Amino acid sequence: MAKIKSTALQYLIYLLSKRDYSEVELRQKLISKEFETEEIDDAINQVQERNWQSDERFCSHFIRYRSQQGYGPNRLKFELKQKGIKDWLISQELENCEIDWFEQAEILFNKKRPINWDIKGKQKIWRYMLSRGFNNYHFSHLMELDYDE
């Protein structure tokens, strides 16, 4: 029995039923399935007109989800840029997200703080916090505390 090739719109509906995607991600998936450029544009326009795909909604959900996993604003900006989200939209959503980055940094800091609170331990947690996307002002005050017992 021969397989019937689905349309670009059907494929987008299938993808969007699973999770949110950015427009760029959807375009890449359709290109990899070798749909024609005109069909891709038409399908993406249709799902956006029906509000089934929205970069604003994707960005907002992504920020909320990844921040709960312990990632800071710098890491989120980087990841969202990779997903094709525009800089102005990233900035807007990070401003409006109402996440207390200081609180998020403190939670992660306390969870990952090394047992040995010597210079090497401090350097290790400093690098870790920066790699998770927090700015040094989000957690530098925590470095000053005396954790020796």
C-alpha cells in the first residue's frame, strides 16, 4: 500500500499538536521534509493567522519553562536566538516575564554550592552560575556569605 504524502499544513498541525515551535523551527522542519517554498510560506501563514503558532507565545513559554530548570536570562537569550526569535521580542518577553532572577540564582546557588568553601570551591560555583546564564550581580552577594560551620 502506497503512502500518501501529507501537506505542509497537515504536518505543521501535527507538530504543533505536540508542543510550541518558533516559526524558524517550523520552517527548518518543512524544508527538511522537502516541501516547496511556496507551500511552506502558505502553511506557516495559515497557522499564524489561526493563532496556532506564535513566536511571542513560544518565547514566553520557553522562558518560563527553562527558568524553572535553573537557567538564567543570558542562557535563555542565547537559546532563543538559536531558535530564530528576534532580539526585540526576547528583550520584551524577559522584561514582562515577572521572574525574580535573584531568587532563581539563589535557589540554584544553594543547591549547587560546594562543600569545600575555599577559593577553588568559589571559583567552581562562579563558573557554574555563569554557565547557567546568570549575570554575576545575580549571585555575587551570595559569594560573600560565610558558609563555614
